[in-house]
Amino acid sequence: MTVALAGDLDMDTAERVEPQLTGLAGRGERELQLDLSGVTFCDSSGTELFVRVHRCCLAAGVRLRLCRVGPVLA
């Protein structure tokens, strides 16, 4: 499954999107891809979000992939 994130990824947006992303980890998919090409800003809250989602995916046996990482995140 691929999910595209867009806009700013900061404390507000990370809090709102985390339950949705971690919920996807438990749906029986083998891989969760996050398309980050539309992310225009990412602070430490966004980075921490990736770590928490990764841990949730590991627990569920799901591979997390960050795809199309743009210059903002690189």
C-alpha cells in the first residue's frame, strides 16, 4: 500500500496523521510505502513520526519504505 504525504510535517500534522499510518500497519499488508514527494517541510516531529510508524510496522511484520524523498527531507 502506498500513502502520499503532502505539505508540512510538523508537530500538528504528525499528531493527526500518526493514528492513520499506524492503523494501516495492522491491516495485513506486507509493505507500507510513504510517498514523500509532496512534503514541503519536516521538523523533528516528522522525523520522530517515521520512527514510531517504523516500530509499529516492525511489530506487525510490515516493511516501511520511504519513497520519493525530496530535497527537503534528504
